[in-house]
Amino acid sequence: YCVEFKTESLSHHCALENRPYARWMQYLREGHTVCVACQPPAMNTDTHRCSGDGHNADRGKILHWEAVGNSQCQGTWKKIRQLEHCSCPLVHSFIFT
């Protein structure tokens, strides 16, 4: 499954990232909708959920995220909805880890 989030805030460290494998961080923007897929091995085998997916979060609750590979690239987002299939453009599609 996939979860759509609206990015509320992010650190300036994301825009400064220039390593080839991490340039995707430069595309993160406040107010953008991003899709995050829950796939194995991040998916819990018992619950079939990914940690941090906001499953039990109230609508409008601010949730914290951190980018893998650059712990200084972090921010907050709000869960919009959960989908069975992701529909965001590739540059705005991510996976839970």
C-alpha cells in the first residue's frame, strides 16, 4: 500500500544534498504531496503495516520524517490518505525503511 502525505516543513539540509544517490532530497518542497510505499522488508510481517505510516494518527496530526542517508534532511508532514497503489510522479514517490 501507499500513503500520501502533505509536506509541512523540511530542513534546509535537504536542498544542500548533492551526492548522486541522494539528489532526490533537493526536490522536496513544503506544501507538496508525496507518496510513500510500504513494501517488504519494511513491512511488519504480523501487522502488514510499516512503522511511521500514520495509521493511528488523527487526521491533521503533524508527523515527523527523516531521510535515509542524510539524517539532517528531516521535517514534518500530515497524512492525507492511504491508497492500495501509488499515484505520485516518481520524483515524489518514496518508500518506508
